[in-house]
Amino acid sequence: MPDDGMARARSAARARLDALWRRGTDFLGTEVAIMGGAMSWVSERHLVSAISNAGGFGVIACGAMTPALLEAEIAATQALTTKPFGVNLITMHPQLDELIRVTLAAGVGHVVLAGGIPPGPAVRAVKERAKLVCFAPALVLARRLVRSGADAIVIEGSEAGGHIGPVSLTVLAQEILPHLKEVPVFVAGGLGRGEAILSYLEMGAAGAQLGTRFAASTESIAHPNFKQAFVRAAARDAVPSVQLDARFPVIPVRGLVNAGTKQFLEHQAETIRRFQAGETTREEAQLSIEHFWAGALRRAVIDGDIEMGSVMAGQSVGMVGEVQPVAAIIAELVDQALAALMSRQAA
Ligand SMILES: Cc1cc2nc3c(=O)[nH]c(=O)nc-3n(C[C@H](O)[C@H](O)[C@H](O)COP(=O)(O)O)c2cc1C
């Protein structure tokens, strides 16, 4: 194609992409409807501002931060970007109300409430000053969240990194996208390329949320060992945590197989043996299993201990080819979506 023909085809494809994700960009106030999913320890001022400055939507992961720490993180992020970004709060945080208060007082326009159905007072408090985003693991719950005030929904498939549900994005998208039209729906889990994002937009999604690819970006503060583990890993290395005994539930978390995941199996087996031998109570055994991973994400992300730490990663880790600046990742995703649209126009 001559150069001007190519430029015309690209601008037509860009107009189509912009139309497809307009509901998402309008909702977020961004150039592209790509959210950087909140990642504990990783999604702090540098990564969040880099994503927002590159035209996407960064989200601070509050995790276990105190209200004072969150307030400082928001202020530091605002010093690095004038673009919109959000804050992800976990509903079981004991100071949820205070966290919401400092977030709204700082003028943050979008609050993501994660970790279960948000309590009514939290929903009402957020909606006084900001837009509320919630995670829905099934259509009935998505409808319930919308009725109780969610302004947008994220559907996150089990391909994702971190805490996961049991259903893949392929299935969740078919279950939810054709039926939930009241609010914008963002898709997450296993996304690493623009063609896939495009296909979900065509199914009715308003945008996409990615975590793993951004965790391995240049601006991410994750330890170089953590990023290199992502570069080396294949999709099949990112596996869910394994539960040995139904009496002792294990929270499903997807991460890279390492010495820690192997030791976790031995720890469960030994704990179950001690319980069966009457050497420990059921409660103590459950706590011991839960405590195995305490502080393990920080160990991997910050200290770089990728053998005994928790290297949370999605199956999309197989699409991390190198450590790249956030702007290059977003440009690549957009280019892939545009190339897919252009090849259809040419056909
Ligand atoms: C290292 C890591 C930590 C994460 N921590 C959180 C978290 O604290 N809160 C949350 O809601 N989601 C968390 N997630 C999920 C991401 O926000 C995002 O939805 C997910 O990574 C999307 O799937 P992908 O990894 O395949 O891109 C985490 C993911 C990763 C990889």
C-alpha cells in the first residue's frame, strides 16, 4: 500500500478502535481504555503515574497500607502525574472507612473495591465523590453489584496473576458481556496482546485491565530478579496454588512455580499429618497453612527472593519478552489492535 493509503487505513483503524473503547475512555478519562490492575507492592507511585502518563489508567494498590501511608502515596502519585488514576482498596481492611476518606479527600476520582461484595456504607461513601469499580466473578453477582451502585465492573479470569477465581476470562466474557449493558465492563486475566483486547471490545467490553505485563515494565519498582523471572517464564509456569486437603482450604493464587510452591506442598502434608496424629488442633493447622505465605509477595517483589517468595504472575507472563517502558507496552498493544483492524479492512 502507498504511504498515504497506509496512513489513511491506520487512521480509519484508530477511529474504529477509539469508537470501540469510547465507553471505557470516557469512564476513565483516558486516551486508551487500558487499566493497570492494582498489584500489591508493585502498583505504587512510579508504575501508576507511568501508566497514566502513557494514556492508560494506573491504579494504586492500597493492600495493607495504613490511611496515612495511602494518603502519602496518593500525594506522591499526584506529584508525578496530572492524569487520572484510581485507588484499589480491599474491603476487609479494618480501616476501610478511613482509607475511603483519605482517597476522596485527595480528589481521586475512581475507587476500586476488591476482595468481596463491598459493604453498603463503603459503597455510599465512595459514590458521594467518586466512581465505584467492583470485581464480579459471575453474572448474578455483576447484576447485584450494579444494583447496589457499581459504576463499572471488572471481570477477571482465572488466567490472571494474584488471587483468582475458578472461571477463565473466555467463559466469563461470554457469560457476562452480552448481558450486562448498564455499566462499562473491563476484562482482565491472561491479556498480553492487542488482538485479544480488540476481540473482547468487539464482544462488548469497554476496556481491558492488565497486571503481569506492567509488573515487568521498566518503571515497575519490582526487583530485577522478579522482572527477569517474568522474562524467562512460559505461560505454563504460572500456576494456581495447590490445596492438598479439602478440610484445610488454600486461597487460590496464581504465581510462578518455585522452591516456595514445592515447600508449601510439603508444609501442608506435614501439617495434615500432625493434625491427624492429634499433635495440633484444626484451627492451629489452618493458621499454620495460611501463615506459610505471610510477607512472601514482598519478599519476591522488593527483596528479589524469587525462590522462597511469592512470584504472583498471570499466564500472560509467557508474553513478557523483555523489560519495556510502560509507554512502549501500551503502544505495542494499540499497534497490535490497529494491525488486526487494518488487515480486515485490506481483506
Ligand atoms: C504481582 C501481582 C500482584 C497482584 N496484586 C493484586 C492486588 O493487590 N489487588 C488486586 O485487586 N489484584 C491484584 N492482582 C491482579 C491484577 O490487578 C490484575 O487484575 C491481573 O494481573 C490481570 O491479569 P494478568 O496478570 O494476566 O494481566 C495482582 C497481580 C499480580 C501479577
